[in-house]
Amino acid sequence: MELLPHIQGPDDLKRLSREDLPRLAAEIRKVIIETVAKTGGHLAPSLGVVELTLALHYVFEAPKDRIIWDVGHQAYAHKLVTGRYDRFHTLRQHGGISGFPKRSESPYDVLDTGHSSTSISAALGMTTALDLSGQEGRVVAVIGDGSMTAGLAFEALNNAGHLRKDLVVILNDNEMSISPNVGALSSFLSRKLTGRLATRFKREMESFLKKSGVGEQIWSVLKRSEDSLKSLLTPGMLFEALQFEYVGPLPGHHLDTLIDTLDNVRNLEGPVLVHVLTKKGKGYPPAEKEPDRFHGIGPFDPATGEPRRPERPAPPTYTQIFSQTLLRLAMDDPRIVAITAAMPAGTGLSAFADALPHRFFDVGIAEQHAVTFAAGLAMEGLRPVVAVYSTFLQRAYDQVVHDVCLTGQPVVFALDRGGLVGDDGPTHHGAFDLSFLRAVPNLVIMAPKDENELQHMLYTALNHPGPVAVRYPRGAGVGVSLDWRLEALPVGRGEVLREGNDVAIVAIGSGVAPALEAAEALAAEGIEATVVNARFAKPIDADLVTEAARRTGRVVTVEENALAGGFGTAVLECLADRGLTGVRVRRLGLPDRFVEQGAQATLRRELGIDAEGIRAAAEALAAEGRRTGAAARLRPVRSG
């Protein structure tokens, strides 16, 4: 009989014997592999923490005890043992369960996550709140070795050590290389040194010696002896310096060791860090062999691990075009350097790293540092390109403003995943970059209508004397041919792709192709639309926008960004600044809410920014203008 279908929560898990847990772990891995093979998702991270997940829920009393998964892409096993087995097949699907922890989805998800390195700060806040309110419960933060590189994690560790709250941090380390003998001996020592008798003995001995005349010196010697033994075998002294009790490293796939140690740790006072060694992709050979490729993967054949190929070959992705264009330009210009924050494959910089390793910099999960590091490079004459997902640049906004744009440093921000990203959902949609960047002086912001224009924009950015952000979407291009000769685009100049007198559709980036498609459909209905490829969100082509507005009297703006403060707002500001009245404007974009997960095409259709949505909006605006007869009666606003 299978065990997993009968696990509706941690209480069911606790009823199992320890001997049953390895069988349950195998069932969990099987379900995760089969599901992610169909839906795509974060496979390797979740496979690596199955035993750790079971041990945590076996020992702690969730949800009274809060378990936080940093980033959250490793939480699939957690979802399966907390009542979501029956819905797990909907993972990352539109209307299904999220690929990340989500408080609205389950009481066992205590923090909405999706960005890294937030867990310890949130856990410390929760622990402090429980203490102040007199509530029972422990808080456990599970954070990976990659996420631990971020400054936010160390800020939280430093504060936690100062406050001395009863916080447990699990360092899920799937990269550190420690020999089996050292790991086994160290886990044995950690279990012994954290046992109840050992802990009570240490506490009582410390109290006794400190009360005696020379006891303080004796205790100091004894403590140094213990620390010396632990530092000889473990990397724990860093955490001990931050006032954490260090435990580990532990073998992360040995359930008895994990359960025994966590059972001891649960009774320790003060902040504790438990160092657990795991293997990414554990239990699935293709993922164990290539954990980076299986970190986040689309649908694949579980028998071979190979991606499922589409029936028709798709055009190259925007990321691929960025990758090959940047490398081509860098071969001719030794000033060009590339920077990523732990995303070389995702941002397309792996080829650059292979070809020009001395000019490639992976700074780890440290977007703030990446931006200021780039500013320093630029100040000394280099041309740094910071390749980052749009959603992750939010983490470095102050550095963009203060360190790059304030002094006009020629840093290029290659913003991948601008707009809707699909199945990863609201934490990963690049929904806000046009809005939060447009307010910053000295910064040029552009977005290509297709993959060919992306080439020219990257060339333009690298030849511009100040900071530039080039924003492009996730996924395949539109399938146009690529120019070999690259040319710099005139900064702040858009282009008219189609002319008409009934309505103007002013679009940017991924909104341009569906705008042209909408214009074709409108023409079949007798409505002639001007289609403008704005190219630049800042500086906007005010002359072109004004001319289109004067001619038609009706403007539809299209963007895959939040409407608040976005490109459509820039058009409204332009018309107001030029003193135009009587122009009817309809803005299409992302609403003032967080958009859930779903396929990009599905979300664009629901939000009315696909070709049909643009056509309907333009048709309604044109019909409204015909009813009022107000087209083209425009005049400047008089001053005074």
C-alpha cells in the first residue's frame, strides 16, 4: 500500500514509524519527478530536501511551529505532506497550486516566498513577535548555501545573534565538499554536544565555574577547547562568531541523524544554526548529474531527462539573442564585461563565461553588490553589462539610483523576463521595471519589438555615454530575420509601422507585435489604425506621439508592465505637457494587483493585452469617437 496518498498533514506523518520514512521519501520523489515532467518546475532543489522535509515535520509541530522555506523553490515535498497531494498535479498551472509557498494556499505556508534570502529576517520577526505576545511555537528558517551569500541573510544573522531569540536556521548546503569521514564524525559530535544531558551539563558547569573565584578563566579555556575541536572539523566558527550555536554538518539524506539532531535542537535556547549537507537532484540520476539544468526546467521525458521538444522548432529566445549578441560585441571591444547574480545560465551569460572567463563575474545572490560593482568598473573605463531578471533588479533599486544614475555611469542593465513570465507567478513577473526606472534621471529605457531590434538596442546601449536599461520578455522571439550589421538607434526616437487616421496604437516591447496584428483585424472592419513602435520608455518620442494623437484624436497604449507609472502614463504626461486636450486615451497593461501564475498567452488574453484585447479596445475607442464627433478638434491649452 502506498503511504503518500494517506498523508493529509504532519499528524499523519508522525504516526508512521521511522522505518516507513525512507519508503515515503521514495514515493515523494516519484510523484515530484512525474509531476514536474509534465508541468515543469524546480526539480533538483525539491528532490534534494525530501529527507530534511520529512525530518522537520516529524520533529516540529507545524503550523504552531513555523517552517519557512527560503526562496521556496524546494518546497514541493513540503506541499505533498501538508494536504496538497490531491492537487499537486496542478502545480504551477493557471488556477492550480503555486510553485512557491503561499499563505493563502495553506496554513503550513507561513511566508510568501519567491525571492531569495528573506527567510532569516522574517523568521526573526516571527520569533520576536511570539516572544512578545507570549505565544508558544518555534520558528525554523531553511536557507540554501546560495541564498546565504546575500547581504540580507547576514544582516539577519547578525541581528539574531544580538537579540538571542530561540531561532533555528537550517543551512541547506548542497555545494560544500566535505569528506564522508569528516561529515560522519562531525554529525556524531553535533548530536552529542546538543543532547539534553550534554547541554544541561555545559550550562550548569558554566554557572558553577563563573561563580567561583577563578572559574571564569577555566570556563574560557574549556569553551575554547570545544570551539577548537568544532572548528577543526567544521566551518562553524563564522556562525559561532555571530552568536549562533553551530550544529553540523549533518548528512542531509540520513533520516535517523536528522531526526535525532533536530529533536535535540528543538530544546536548545538561543539562536541555533544546523548545517545540513544535501545533494541537489537526489534520487533522479539526470538531475544529480546536471543539477543546474534541472534547477528550473520545463516539461521533460522522465525516462531520459531530455526536454520535450515542440512540434515545430521555435524561434530563438530573446535570452539567446542577447547572449550571442553580447559575446559578439565583447569579442571586438575589450572594455565590455558581464556580471550576473548567480544566474549565468538563466540570463544567457554561460557562453560569455566560457569564452571570456576573465571578463565574466558571478557575484552570487547579491544584486545590490552587482550594481555597485558595475558602477566601479564603469568609473575606470569599462563597459559593464548587468544581466538580471527584471523582478530581481527590484532588490538593487537604491544602487541603481545612487551608484549608477546619480553620476551617469555607463552601465547597461539587460533586463530579462520583462513582463509576464508565466508559471512562476507573481514573485517572478517583471511587472514594475518601467514604472520604477522611469522616475530615475540620466537613465535611458528601451524595449525591442522583436529579437532583431534587441540586437540593435544592445549595440546602442553599449555605445551610449550613460546608463541604459534594455528590457525584453521571456520566451521565443517573433521569428524575424537577424541583421548582421548592427547600428545605433537614435535615442528617444520611435517608428511608425503602419499609418491610419481612425486610432493610434502606441506600443512598446512585446506589445508591438500584437498591436500590428490588431491593426490588421481592425482594417478588415474598416478602421484604419496608426501603429507606433515607441522603442523608448524614456526619453519618450514626444513628437511622434503628439503627431499620432493630433491626427487621430484617439490613442491606445500597450505595455506589459503595471499601468501605474508605466509607459501609458508617460504618454499621458507627454500629451499633457504638449497641451493637447480632447485626445481620448485608453491604456492597456497590467492591472493594480499581483497577477497569478499561468501560461503567458493565457494571462495576456485574460488581461486584454493580446491582439484580440487590443483590437477590442481600439474598436471601442474609435466607435466612441464617431458617436461624439470629437476627433481632431484639438487645441493647445492656453497659459495664464
